[in-house]
Amino acid sequence: MYYSRLQEKKSAYLYFFPLFSLRPRPGIIAVCLFPLWPPMMRKGVHYLSVAAAGFLILIIGLGILKYIVFGLLFVLSGGKLRFWVFPNLTEDVGFFESFMPLYDYTYTGRQPVRLSVLLQIISLERG
């Protein structure tokens, strides 16, 4: 009978795992000692938090404005116009893709007579 011994190679993650588990602790201690920070750093953190809150309020305001504009135009057009400002703002896409395209609209009503005549003329010239 023959015996063999199998040994798996240890990954580098297992050697550095204690370092990863200790990483959040200095940040937690620094936040708890916030009253001891120098005034300049406290003022900087205050400005950053106000800027972040302003940004969140701006994004929420854009979302509310989007639905108000859609509702007004939808009601005023009798349900024929669907106009969206920032149509991807509430979709599950990346940050920059949320603001592209700027607007989108769909008109389901009857087209004006001049436009329909013009489209017929163009289609007759091609065919």
C-alpha cells in the first residue's frame, strides 16, 4: 500500500487577512475622537458633510421635478405627450448614465396636417 499526502497551496490572502481585519479600527477610533481634532480639520469635515447633504438634496429635487414636469405636460396634453426630463435618473445605471440623455418624449396623438402631408410627399419621392 502506498500513501500520499496532499497539501493545498495557501493563498496570499490568508497571510494578509489579519491586516485586512485591523484596517477599519483606526478610522473608528478617529471618528470617536472627533472632539479632539484640530479646529481646521473639524471645519473641513463640516464643509464636506454640508456639500454631501446639498448634493443629495439636489438629486432628490431633480427626481421630484422630473415627475412634476411629466405630470403637468401629460395632463395638459390630454395624455398624448410623455415628456421625461432625465429619463434614466431613477433607473439602475451608472452615475453619469443617469443624466444621459437630457430628455425623452413620445407623442401618441394625431400629427399636424402639414407634417403628415410633408411626410407623404417625402415618401412618394423615395418610392
